[in-house]
Amino acid sequence: MSILQVNHVKKIYSSRLGGNEVEALADVNFSVDQGEYVAIMGESGSGKTTLLNILAALDKPTSGEVVLDGQKIEQIPENELSHFRRNNLGFVFQDFNLLDNFSLKDNIFLPMVLSGSKHNEMEQRVKPIAQDLGIQSLLDKYPYEVSGGQKQRTAVARALINQPKLVLADEPTGALDSKTSEDLLNTFNEINTNGQTILMVTHSVNAASKANRILFIKDGSVFHELYKKQMTDEEMFQKISDTLTVISAGDENRV
């Protein structure tokens, strides 16, 4: 069953004076099933960031539609978008986006605080998540007192605390060393195994190789997709690398 549908999404940016137009997305079509773990890859300028902003309800398409669990995002009134994001989407960013003057626990609580949840409900929610992510002993510390990996685990906990329909991850391993990145990717696999739907934008072939499906964006459209199926991480890594080589070769042949 599809939890997310992206239908003929197009995005055109115009200059302030309306002279020049830039087509960031040409015609994007794909769907994501409940419980899937999907990675999106593409070169800089391919439209990945624009697509992610539209999926996150931070921008609206010029045409087409995005449907999350039966609700058309672009039809949600502006004054209801923040509420929609808090209750349906979880976000994991490359730079963590934690508040330094909040403890880790308070950072995790933030989406529930903004939703008006009661404190005892927040405490009940945070305990199993913090335990699963291995940060239960760090909850009273502040972001500047913990490592990058611990910050990112806190960000993952914050993304999960409101039990979102979809987790959007934007280059989640970009600020981490290789060992910490691997730990985080293992965490993503665990929460996906537990039923959480994940959509990750990444430049990392290693990160993408952990996903169940890869969408390659090129010139504002889905150019190709790979399904992992029974492949190992190593086999998927090679498949992704080969696909990126073909895409790059195609660009060179245009010159």
C-alpha cells in the first residue's frame, strides 16, 4: 500500500522580475509503500533538494501533486502546514538542527511540545526510543557535550517521537565519520525493520546501498531506479556505482 505518491510534479522558479525561469523539476513520478526504505540520489543541481522541500511541505510544486496517506499536501492551507508537518513527518538533517540551550531530552520533546502533548505522555514516548537508540544515559546532557553520532541519534529520536507516517532524511551521514555513519545506517535499518517508512536523500553510495530501493534523479526527473531485493550491501554498492558511472558518461557524451 502506497503511503506517498508523487504525481507529475513540476517546479519552475522565476526571477524576481519574472524574466528568467529555471525548471528545477520537470516531471517527477514515483510512489513509496508503507514500510519502505527509499534513497534518492543525483548530482548537484539535479532537483533533489527541491523535491525534498516539496515533500516536506516547505515548498509547493508549480504543477502536479504530492499525496501523503491520502492527503494532498499542496491543498493544505498555509496556516495548517506546521501542524501537518509535526504530525505526519519526521526530519533528520545533516547538521542535526539541535538547540544548544536545550538538553537532548528537551530537543527530542520539541515536536510534542509544539503539538500540545502532556508531559507524562512525552516521558512515556521518549524512554523506549532513547533506549533503542542507545542515548538513554545522555538525555540530560546538552548538544555541545556529546559526539556527532550522539547528536544524530538525538535527531533521529526527535524525528520518531511523534510517530510520523514518513521520515525524511537529508544527507544524514554527511557530517559524520565512517564508523559513526555506519552506526547510524544500522539504526535506520533497525527502525525500518520495525515498520518506519524512510525516504533519504544522499550523495553517499554507501548510505544508499542500505536502502531497499534507489531513485536516481537527473535533469529534474526520475531517470532510473534500482531494487535491492536479495542483493547484499556490497552488491548494491557496486550496482549504484555502475549506474552513477553510466549517468555521468551520458552527460559527458552530450558535450
